[in-house]
Amino acid sequence: MAAHKYGLQLDDADLIDTIETLTEHGETIAGNGGVLPARVAEELPFAPKTIAKHCSQLAEAGRLQAARGFHDGQQRKSYLPADDEGDQKLVTDGGVARPSWNPTAADADRNRTCRNCGSQVTRQFARVFGDNRDVVHACPDCSILRTLDREASNAGGGDR
């Protein structure tokens, strides 16, 4: 918390640390939920509405993880600390951060080889062409664009 000309200012680091501490102590809500903003407000001298607003902004920025859980018989929005391991974010045209790939799923595909040149696959992406869901591999030796173009033409009903 920092002093501001209008009073106290909520510090992102204090907010994240408080959520991490409460999560470690098991003060999360049921149903794989996180920590409620109202519970965080009990620890910090700010209104629950202010805490909820800042948590939402931090979740959009990828510094917290938004989670839905159940409290008092209703579904509630809550927050968990962001998972730093393997978070690779891709910022799109709308400025929304979306995961570029799932490192957990990639662990199962590390031993695959490229169907074009036979070299080891580094990442796996799924693309949808019409009704077909094709898996495209990022290969260090051949162009992924060429692979996408060929699969797109094949999915369109061309000769195989």
C-alpha cells in the first residue's frame, strides 16, 4: 500500500501476495474456486468492490487467474495466483492475452516427428478447416505455413 494524495493506493504486489498467502492457508471456496475479493478485503484496508476491480484487471493482464467456485450456494468469481510455469501468452489484435499452446499437452507430443521432413516436432497446434480438425506441427526445418496451406486445400475436398 502506497500513500497517494487521495489516501491509500492499492499496490498490485500486496494484493497478489495476500491472495497467495490466503490460497496457501486453504481459504479458497469450494468447486475449484479461489479466494473471494471479500475475503481479501478483510486483510487489506479496501472495499471488496475495489479489490474485485483490481483482481479483475490483474486477471486480464495474466498476473492472477480468475476461477469460479461455490460459496453460500451460489457460483462466485474468485481469484488464484497465476501459474508462472510455462505460461506463454500471445497478444492478439483485441489486446486479449490467450495461451499460445498448452505445455502439458505438448509433453505427450515431444517424441513426434514432422510428417513433411521427419525432424522432431517442437510444438503442436490444432486448426479447424471446415468440419475437419487437423493437427499441425511446428517444425524447425520446414515451413508451418506450407503445411497449413496444404492441409487447408486437402480439407476443402481436393485430391489427396
